[in-house]
Amino acid sequence: MSGWTQALLWLAVGLYGYLIVHHTLQAFLSRQRGLNWRLVGFLVSSLLFSLSDYQLYRPDSTPTANSYLFALGQFLSSLVCGMLFVCILNELLNLGIKPLGRFLLGLTGLLFILAPFGLVLLPTMDALYLPLIGVYYLRAESTVLGQLASLVYLSAFLFVYVRAIHRWGQKNLHDKILIGTLAYMIPLILVDMAVYYGFLSLVPTWNLSYFVLALALSIRLNAQIYQLNHDLEQSNEQLQQAYRQMVEQERLSTIGQIVRGIVHDLKNYFNTVQSLADVGVRRLQRDPEFDPADYFQSIGLTTRKAHGYLMDLLAMTKEEGEVQLEWVAPAQIVQEVQRLSGAHLLNPPVQIECRLPVNLQVYADRRYLMQLYLNLTLNAIQVLKDWDGTRKVIFDWYESDGETVLVIRDTGPGMPEEVRSTLFQQAITTKQGGSGIGLTLVWRAVQKHHGSISVESEPWQGTTFLVRLPTPAHWEAIETETVLVRSA
């Protein structure tokens, strides 16, 4: 065989082999799976066409025993290439010709069935001498059905090209380059048909046509994948920015909710101080012998309470790396949460019901436990704010297998299963306009204690959070008689 045909074969194997591997990987790694798999099918068919075509070049005009099979394989692989080309181009350029692709798919299947019976190509072979390369090219004569099939596929190609040209003004630069490349296919196809039917004695150009098509489609699809990745990065950046804005909005909303509770408590302290001062001044004006020491002591006691209250708030905001575990009374935390949450300031108010014994203690970090209770309470209040039913948040507990289970339950509308199953993932929330950061902080607080948290909820039946701490409860000896209430 001549060096020219061998060079053509190795070029086909190298080019198609690389593109097949490349687009197979793209099919697994990119979002354009369907397009990549169709292009892989086109490339494999083109490679089979080239391998069959290589066997049809002979130094003499004598056909081999398998020449007809190679001619048949060449013809059928060209049908697959034509059908896949129409489907790929329709999807790349959005031409709206899916029915044509389905028609060609059905026709290709039918021709595959009829071809082995000699109904597409006649089993007789003849040889065409090509003086430019000094070899013979073997060819099988087409039947009427084969000629009609060739005409249909050629017409389909021209129709797709004309439709693409018709939409030239609507296409981007990548699409226009692809459409322009297809213009070179028309003379190549016409020359090849003229050679095949004996009008010209040149080199058949089908292989060159497939090379051009394969490279053009591969470059266009890679450009589309690059553009999609670029758009995806931009969309991701926009989502990240929107998420940061949501976080900031919820942070400000939470701060505002807490500040209202703080202001209300400090207002009570200041009202007490102001009342003591006013009453003391009036009594001193009426009675010059009046000793205001008791009033000053009461004022000092109230200001010390306010100072202690502020110091407690400051301590809870510290973010230290080490967890500071100690015996903490959850009932006391609930009292602070009740003040901070501002539940009593709503109209009508949300009731905070604490069923925790005052002498119950758990081994925990006070800051994180406060963070856990406060965020779950604020979430419940947001849900109950517009709820027409019972507006109540209940704090309870029970012991189970050496662990302490803290229960936070609301009487609100509950949540659906799809929300409940992904509740503690970042940015998952049940609040309208919320970002879910509060629940992320709850999850972090639970993890700091090596505990676990679960949620039980049914639509219109409220929501219950169960926080399991891996240490048994501890009872503090106090004089105040308490009532122990356990939940089932």
C-alpha cells in the first residue's frame, strides 16, 4: 500500500483516537453528557469509515475477498455519521429540527437491517484508477435504495446548513465560526460524489470531510463547555454574594430581636433606679431628717444587678477555642433566653414554658448552651409570629441510657419531610427570608459537646428538637422545692 494511504490511516487513528478519549472524559466530567456521547459516536463512526476506506485502496484492480464488506461498512458508518451530525448540530445551534433527527435515526436502523441482503449496495465491485496517487480505489455500485438514501442524507446536510445560515444573525461568534466551517464541506462532498461516480479521477475527499467536521464539532463543543463553566463560575459568585447578604440580613434581624429583649430588661433596671431616686428625693424634701441610706442601698443593688446582667451577656459573646465545660443549670439559661428573645413583647406574646427543674444541671459550656437555646427559641418565635393557633415554646428534658436529652418544642405549623431531612445543612431554613445560619450555629454547639440533635415534626403538629448530651444529669442540692417533669 502506498505511503499516502498509510499516512492518511495513521492521521485518522491519531486524530479520532485523541478526540474519542477527550470527549469520553468530557461526558463523565461535564454537564454536556448527551452532546459528548453523541460526538463520541460520531468520532467512532468516522474512525470506522476511515479504517474501511483504507482497505479499499489497492495497488491493482483486483478486489479482495472482504472488499464488499469493507465497502458496506464504509457506507453504513457514513449513514451513522450523517444522522449524528444532524442531531449534534441541531443541539449546538438550537435549530429546532428534532423530528429530522428522529427520522434519520429510524432510516439508519432500517438500512442497517436491509444492507446485509444486498438491497443497499450491490455485491459486485469495480475499480477506479486514481493517477494522482497511483492506486486503484474499489467501490460497490449502489442500488436504487442506496442512491435514494445517499440523496436523503445529503439533502439533510444541506437543509441543516441552510437553516443555520438563515439564523446567522441570532448566533454568537462560536456558532458563526462553526457555520462558516460547514461551508467548506459542500465542495468536498460534491467532489467526492463526482469521484465516486467516475466523473473525476481525484482523491476521494470523504475522509477530509470527516476530519473537518470532527475538528469543527469538537472545538465548538469545547467552546460551549468553557462558556458554561465560565457562566457557572459567575453564577456561583453571584450566589455567594447573595448568600453573604442573606447571612448579614439574618444576623441584623437576630441582633435586633435580641436588642429588644436587652433594652426591655435594662429599662426595668433603670425604671427601678429612677423610681427609688424620685421617691427618695421627695421624702427628703418633706422630711429633712429622713435617712436615704436604704434607698441608696437599693439603688446600688439594682445597678449591680444590671452590671452583672451586662457582664453575663458579654461572657456569652466570647468566642474562645477551648470548650469550657462546667455544671450548668438549663433552667437558668431558659430564663435568660426568655428575657433576650423578646417573646413577651410580641402582640399577642409567645409563651415560654419551662418544665426544667431548677436543680437540674448538665455538664456543658454555658456559652454554647445559651447559643443553642437562644437560636432554637428565636427560630420558633419567627415561626409562631404569624401563627393563629397556640403560641408556645416548651423546654423539657429526660434521661436515656446515661445521656441527658434536652427537649425544645413549639406548637407551630411544623415542617414538611423534605425540609426536615436537610435541616442542619448550611443555608437550609424554615423561616421566610432566613438563611439558616441559626441552625448551623445550633449544630456547631451540639458538635462542641460531642452530642447529637434530631428533629421530630409533622405538618400542623409543631416541631420538637431533641438535643442529646453524652453525660448523665446532675442534681444540685438546693432548698427550693422543685417539681420534676419528664417528657415521654
